[in-house]
Amino acid sequence: MLTPYDVLTYIKTQLAASITGIEFNDEEILNIVRNTALRKFSLYCPDIKNCTIDTSNPVYQTDKPNVFKIIDPDNRKIIRIEKTYPPQSSVLIQGHPIIGAGSYNELPSYALEAERAASLGTMSMFTFYTKFRPPNLVEVYPTTAVMGEFSIDYSREHAPDFSTIDNLFETYFLDLALGYVMQTLGRARTRFGSISTPYGEINLNGDALVSDGKELIDNTIEQLKTAALPYIEVDRG
């Protein structure tokens, strides 16, 4: 959930408003990365988490009977719902077989019943589906849907210690992090312009850092648009 502190931190970071020198310490660098690169990276390569919601449990309930809370165990920001697993009763009421085929000979009849149930589900008043209500709510439709426990796969921001970032995408994240730090450092250095040394004036090249950082960010995002793995679901009927 976005807070005033998040807004202020992001703006101050982008403007280098809290920076009083021309270099950053380790903690300042990590805070810049968490508030910029980590959030942007998570939009393209999020961390996937599953959550089971018990509609009868007050912990998940809201003031609306068909709206429930998604409670992330690590209190991370939720991006979107990827897939919904409806209550078993919602599926059975449409005629889906209770158990799978027990043998090869039973497979045709099982497949036919499953297909009938799926066809009915496209028009049934009991068909269970959900809609994400940011920042952390899931709304169940229709209101006549059969309630009970249901699960969702949802995407969220990565861990602030970067431990959940997939090895396949480490390079992209590092480039994104570098780009945002370059931008912020460049904005800080533009306030000083140059510094005097025994060897004369040294240009801090703040504008060049901002420009190079932006270029690195833009190029990395373009690569992430095609390199990021899509969410894959396997339907077994």
C-alpha cells in the first residue's frame, strides 16, 4: 500500500533532495535501488506467491460480503492477480466430475463431463471469478457465486534484500539499479557543477550521468519487455 512516506522518499530520491555530497554511502545506494529499480523491475519480472482465502474468516473479510483481503505474509506490495482457483463446490455445482479418470477406459467419459461443465461455466450464474482491487483486495463475481475457501496466484514486488530475483534476470536488474543510481547521483552533482582541487577545477559531469543513466534504464526496460517470462498455467481439466 502506497504511503505518504513512499511518495516523499521517491520524489526526494529522484531530485536528490536529501543528498548533501557528491558521493553516496552504501545505505543510500541500496535505498535508491529499493525505491526505484526494484519497483520497476517487479512490474516486468514479479515474485509469484499463492494465497488461500477463507471467506468465513474475519481476517480476510471487509465491509462488503464479496470483497476480501489479500494478506501478503511479507507485507510486500501486490501487483496483480495471475490466476484464481475457485472453491471446489463452485466447480462441482456445474457438473464437473468429483474425481479424475481412474483408468484409460474411463478417460472419454471423464473428458466429456469436464467439457460439459466448462461449457456450462461460461453461462452459469454460479461461475466463480475474481477481480483485483488495488492495493490488496480481491472482489468475487457474481455475488451469487458459491463461497468457501479459494486460492489465488498473485504477483508482488521482490524482497528488499533482492534474494527473490531469478538468476536468469540478475543482469537486467543490476543494469536497472545502476541506471537509477547514475541518474540520482547525476542530479546531485549538477548542484555543485565542479569542485576545486590543487590541480584546478574538476567537472563533476552531472548532466552526463543523468543522460547515461536514463539511456541505460530505457534500454534495460526494452529488453525486459521481451525477456521476461510470462506467467504459465497448466490446465489439467
